[in-house]
Amino acid sequence: MSLGVSRMICRRMLSETCEPFIFQILQSSVFKDLYDKTSANTQKALYGWMKEILQKPYNRSDFNESASWVSAENLWILGRYVVHLPLEEILKISLSEIRLFISYDNATKQLDTVYDITPELAQAFLERINSSGFDVRNTSTVYRLGLLVCFYDDMEQMDAAVARALLHQMIKCNQLKGFQAKVQKLKSQLLNIAMQNQTLNDTLGSLSDAVVGLTSGQLESLSPEAVHNAIATLNQVSGWAKSQVMILSSKYLSYKKVLSFYNVSQMGALVTGISTESFYRMNPKELSQVIRGTTSQYSSDLSPAQQQGILRKIASSTDFSSLVTDIQGAFFREISLSDLWKENGYNSSMMKEKELRSSQALYLYELLSKKSSSVDLLSTGQLLKGVTCQLIESMSTDSFLNHFKVFENNLHLLSPYQINCLAWKFWEVSNASIPPFFFLVLPIEYLEYIPGPLCVPFIESLGKTEMDLLSPSFHKKETVLQKVQECLNGSIADEYDVDLLGNLICHLPPAFLRGRMSLKAMATALHQFKLCRQLSHEQKAEIKYKLLELYGSPKNWTAETTLDVGPFIAQLSKGELNVLAEKFPDIILRIAKTVGPLSSAEELLSTVFESVFNATASTEPDLTTPGCLGTRAPSSDEIIKLAEANVYWSAQELRCMDAGTFDKNVELLGTVSGFNNSQLMALKEKAKQVWGSLLGWKSYHIVSLGHIALALTENEIEELDLHSIDTISVLSQQAEWTVAQARSILHSFLEDSGQTMSTLKSFDLVGLGAILCALNSTEIMSIRTAEFSAAVARIGLLLCSTPVLRQFKKITESVFGTATSWNGSVLQEIGTIAGGLNEDELKAFDKDLMPYFQPIAIRSIPAEIFQALSPEQIANLGPENAAMVTGSQRERLSASQLQSLQLALDGARTRTPEAPTTACIPLSRRPPAPGGAPCLSGFGIWLCALFALACAFLNP
């Protein structure tokens, strides 16, 4: 709802004729349900209107002027809008009214939803509640406070039982829209009180999610029995770091001794800390129960190595047909194509609840279509991913039109190439208006077939689709957007135009945003811009100018305006940001955590750092640590508040960090992507100082380092205990390893685990990930074929060098046969490994197989090999693959190859239908000839003329 619409509602609601209905509407859930869908300014406007209505009875002359209009009933009516009450208004609330309000059974539900309350307002409410006769130290009162407990501040002489009650209630505080540093500080204080005169082992089960704040050292000190006894609490806690989960899982399982279905089902989110080897050693029948039971909800949180380990163990001990039946959801994606080949007793009903990779879908669709009607398979879950263009073209007119809705409702499962085939088929056989989104995949000249009356549905339909998914071609998108601008008569006038545009607003050119968007429309468009996945720097700059035009100087912005502008404050100047940081430091902190890496918001993150640093300027510098005299090191509070802005600590400040602060926050510091080498080196040295010799580091220490691990030298890597593939799996996620570091990781893993390349299992290969790119040819050829085949889809996601891809191609041939015999499903399965094909192999592929190369594989083909493709092969790449052609590849193409590439980008037709259609298309909708070129001369003109006469005769 825009501010203008809300004001219109306010004016109408205030009219005398509406007054009898006002309170009915206020007490309904209408405005409460809209709360999260409206801007902060609109929320404030609605609060103002509600206040005006609710104040009316208190404006009469017989009421005490000093009496507050905020009664218990009015607090209930305001609902989530209570967060807009001014501080002074809260402090004026009658104690009897606040007592009555807290007595309501619904008060707790209401206070559970005030996600955007500030500490000042929460503490004002707490003070009034405490003064009203409710003792906020009483556990029964604590349970009524909702999210107010997140800002509890009366800590003196608190009883341990009250601290535990508060901690139990504070599990909901992660729903707050900010102030998490304050919350974590409070939890830490309460944790200390709750543990008074008791050990951590004794109190673990009563500490709620405050246990997430425990350091690895504290968790390591727990007894296995204590973890076992507290598992009912621990399994419900969210927000664990990977290292914490590893420690707790190990403790729990060391007490249970045997890894069974029952034991695993008790672990909840901690199941992700079970090692891959432990899963692999588990009884396969019980393992099958695990992935079908309640633990299945955490399957997406398991690492690829863990998923592969589970799958390989089940597969090795079960007949494959029962495996296919049992495995549902995302786990099925991990089954290799070569494993699917081993069985042919599939049926369509097996596939309904399974997630499929494209390679699996292509193979299964072709196989199952031999057993039943291929058309009937269209409604079978993700099998739709396996529909080929040949099948679409061969469908009869009636069959295609009858099943078109299935395609239309599942566009997210289809590739741009498949959608392009659908568009051509629809154009041929249907007399109905073509779905507007098809114009994104058809050639540019087809846009002229959109008459004026179709403009609105054209824009509306495109606005609901992902333009980048349907049309990767920059040139085509520009032309489509030009048509959109024409349909809008060259301007975006109001909120209705914004609603009509939907996602399209993300693609409008910067000049159009500046000169053609009204301020009235901008207020509504701001919310839509926030949903855009990727705006250019130029677009963001124009949005900034528009916002300054709409709201004026940031000096005059309110808190609500700052919240509404949100991530776009990153476009403001340093001076403007300083003004906002001084006025609304907490809001700026909250926004800064949403803007991404340093490169996209340098000024904002710098301002946030200065704001936090200056707010705690009174902190005493370190006077004890050698070399740190006069240096003020970061505190836990600062590190939590700053997030990515921690990048502005100097290497010296990081080096002087307190050992406890580092131990508590190392995982968070490891997520900061912008640290330079000297900062990473300082943090690595701090880790060595806190944890001792590298030889004594446990897996959870190494995992918690994140980016900091990149500072380890080859010699240091060799000192680490890297026997666990789960540790390697985490390390392999870092993309910046040098070849020397990667080889050190590989050698250490092989040595510490007692393995050679020839003994590695598929889950080892998956866990090694990008480290595999450092293998030499001898090492690659030592990998067992069966293990490689099970992991090939994951290996095919790696961006390795061409020599490595060529070696992977050789071993791939031992799985799938010679390269020239590969079909579409194999090409989809192997991904970037296709980048290892030589010139002759690439030329030998049928043109109809070109769309089945993965887009990532196209980029991996060396330019000197890519140029060997014929114009026909290039024309059949499909829009998505054509868009992935690199500049160096393009430079080596001939004129005819470049022309073919443009045809592929435009979605031009390069195939002729297998079965001619009997439908006669009206002349006004007739497509150009196959290949995208209109009938121009010679024999083509006669064919076009004859076709036109036939259509005129059949459709008089």
C-alpha cells in the first residue's frame, strides 16, 4: 500500500458517514495483516490515523487533559502499531490500564509480534509494567512480556531461576529486526547469572538458545552425559555455527556409542555435525529411515560430501529399485546418471516427489516415454525438465494446447531453450493471443505483432517473470524494454504503472528512471527496487537522485524515511551518511547488514565502522599485551554490530584483540570477505596464540576459521590434522587457494587419512571439491572409475584449468563411452568436463546436442577449440548457452559463425517441425520463415504467397 493510498483511506474513514464502522475495522485484523507489506512511512501514517480515531473520546471537555488516551483496549487495538507510540506517551499510560493490558491473555501474542520495537520503547513498557504491580522478576510475568524480554535491563541481584526463565523466553529474540548485539550481550549476562554456583554440565539443558553464545572451549569442556541429557533443548536451537555442531554431535554420539536411527532422530539440527565417515559406517537400513524420517528436513543443510556418503552406503547394500523408491526430495539429485542406467524398472509414479537434475530428467523421460504416453508424463513432477524440443514439436495441436497450462505453470523447471521451443510451437498452432512472456524468447521482429490493446497484458505478464531466465540476450532485452516504454507512453505516472511493471522495473534503463518516473510513482517503486536481484551502478545512482528529489536532504529525513530508503542509503555521500549515522545509528547498523560485500557499499560500511568505533571511544586501550600499548582492540559487541564492516579494523588492532573475544567471534570474523592479506595474517597469528600449536588444532578449530584459513602457508597446512573429509569439505569452499596451498591440503588429507588417490570414495571426491583442480594427470587417472562416476555431476561444477578438464574427460569416457557417443543427458551430467573436449570431438557432435551442453561448460571450452564449431552447431546452442560465449571465444569466430551466434541469442528457429501442423495461422500473426528470416525473394516469395492464399481461402 502506498502512502497516497493510505492517506486516501484515512480521509474516507474519518468522514462522519463511516464513523459507525471505524471501531469494527480497527478491531479487525485488516491493518495488522498489512503491517509487513507497508512501508515505514505508511505504517506511521496509519498509526497517526488510528491515534486520531482513538483519541476522539478523550478530546471531550469532561475528560482530564492530562489523561492518556492509551487505554488497555486501545493498546490491544493498536496491535503492532504500538511501536509507533512516542516514548513520552508510553510513560503517561495509566498504571491501572497497563496492568489490565498485561492481564489480557492476548497481550503476550501481541507483544510477541513487535519485531521492530526499539530498546528505549521496550524499556519504557517494562518500567510501566513493573510499576503497575506486576513484578517483572516473577517468572509468570516474564512469560507475559513477549519480545520486551529482549531488552530486559534490571539485572541487580537477579535470581538464577529468573535468569533461566528470561533465557527461555529470549529464544524468540532472533525475530527482532535489529539490535542483535544488545540481545547477545544480555544473553551473555543472563548466562553467567543462570550458572551461578553451578557447572555448565548441570545447567546446559536450561539455558535455551543462549548456548549458541558458548565458545568452542566451553563446549569442549562438556561431558558426553550432559549433552545427552540436554539433547531435548539443544535439538531445537537454531543459529549454531558449524564448529559448535561438530563438537556437540561428537559429544552426544560418544555417549550413545552406536549410531542408530533413534539416536540420530533425537539430534535435530545437530545432525549436520555427524561426520561423513560416521554416516557411512551406519547400518544402511537405519540410514534409509533417517533420510525418510524427521531428519529429512535437515537434508539440505548437510554438505554434499555427507549426502553422497549416505547415498553410497544405502546404494551399496540395497537393490537399486528399492533405493529409487525410498529416496525422496533433494537426496535423489545425488544419484548419478550411471547408477540410473543400472535399472530400467522405473515408473512415473516413483518420480512425483523427487527433485531431479536435468541429466536425470532427460534420461528418465526418454526411458519412461517408451513405456507410456510421453504426453502423460508432462504432469509427473520434475520430469518436465526432461522434455525435449523434438517432443514438443511432434505433439499434435490438440495435445499441445490441452497440456499447455502444465508448461505455463512450471516455467521455473524449464530452460530458456525449452521455453523457446514452446513459444515457436504455440505461435504455429494456436489462434489465441500468444502469452506475452514468449516474446522474450522469440526473435526481436516478433514484437511488432503486439498491438496496442495487448500492451497492458504484455507488460503485466513480463512483470511476473524472471527476464534474465527467459532471455539472456542483452540486445533482445533492450528491444523488449523499448517496447515496454512505448506501451507506457514513455513514462511511469503512478503506483498503478509500478504495480503493472512488477519485476520489469529492475531492468529499466537509468535515463528512463531519471526523466520518465514521476515522484508519485517513485514512492511506490522504492519497495519494488529493493526486490531487484541486481541493479547496475548507473541505475542505483538514478534511484538515489530520485529519492533526494522525493524526500529532500538526508538532514531532514525521519527514522521512517531512512528505513524505507533502506539499502539505497549506500549511494549517499560520506557527509550525508554521517548525518544519518549520527541521528539513527541503530537503523544504519541494521541496514548495513543487508547491503552485501565491501565493494558494493564501501562508504556505508566505513561510516558504520566510524559510528560504532566512536560510540565506544571511551574503551580503554590495551596496556598489557606486548606491542599493543595504546592500541584499542575490538570488543565482542563491536564485532557483532559491525559484521562486514569489521574489515576496517587495522591488522594491529586485530592482533591486539583479547583472546576471549577472538575465541567467541572467530566464526563471524571468518565470514568477512574483504580482509586483506595483512589482516588475515594477524587473525591467523591470533588463532595460534589462542589455540596453541597447529599440531593440537582440532577439526572444529580449522572449520571455524573460514576466510582466515587462506593465510595458512603450505608448511602450516601440513602441520594440521586433516584426516576428516568434512574438514576438507569446508576448506574447499574457499575459492582463493593457490595451487601450492591446494596441493598441500590434498597431500595432508591423503597422508592423515591413510589413503591414496586409488582408494578415495565418491564422498571423498565430492568433499575435496575445488581442491581436485590441483591434481596432476597421474593422480586423476588413479581415481577408481566407479567412484568417479558417482561424483561426476559434482565434479562437473568445478572451474578447473583446461589440462585438468582434459584428464577428467578421459576418465569420463571410461564411464560413458567415447566422447563422440555422448547424448544430451551425459552432456548435462558432466558439466564443465565438456571443456576438455578436443577440436575433432567437438566438431563431431550433432547440432541438436548443442543445447545440452551446460552453460558453465561453454565458458570452459578454450577459444581455439570453440572456433571449430560449425555455424549450424553454433546456431543450435540455444539462448542460454549463446549468452555464455566469452569475449575471447567470440573474437575467433568468422562472420558466418557470429551470425549464427546472433540467431541463437535471439531464439531464432533453427529446426523444422517433425510433423507439420494442420492449423492455419492468421496472416496478422504469421511468423517469419524458419531460421528467423522473413520470406524475401525467389522461391520463398511464392511459398509465402501460396500459404497466404490458402489461409485466406480456409479462413474467409
